[in-house]
Amino acid sequence: MLLSVEFIDVDEFPDHIKDLLKHMDEQSEATRLQKEFERSLCKIKIYCHRDQILQKMLQVNKDLSVQEATTIAYNVSNRIVTLEFFQKDYKGYSLESK
């Protein structure tokens, strides 16, 4: 025995199903945006052994220059060492991921 089945459109869904579908779409979009944001970050580990030991993870945008990233690292480090200490070995390098 063959049955004839007709599918309903999204417009014909009950209201609670429409709300669930809308929530799922919003959640999917939020997840996509979060992943896109995370892909635009570059992770830098900061190690400093001067008067005290400092180990921090710094996440900066890949579009920043090394100069800007080291300035941020200096500010994050609570200014334990001088800014020149951070910048002396990294001139000419790029933060682009490989």
C-alpha cells in the first residue's frame, strides 16, 4: 500500500518549533562568529626571568605589528622589565601564523 505524504513548509510549523529553529540558527551563527574571531588571534607566550618569574599567555590580533604586540606584552607584564628588553630581539619579525 502506497501512502501519499506531503511535507509542510517552515511557515506552517507550530510556533514552539519555529522558536526552536530560530534559536538553533542564532546559536549556530554565534558559534561561527566565535570561531572566526579565534582564528584571527595569535597566541604569544611571555616568559620573563628577572626579579621575579613571569609566564603569561597573550592573545593578540594577527594584524598587529610586532611593535604593537610587544607594547601590549609590556603592559601585561606589569612593567617588570623595560620595553626595550621586550623589543630588542624581535625587530623585523612578523606575527603571521605559518
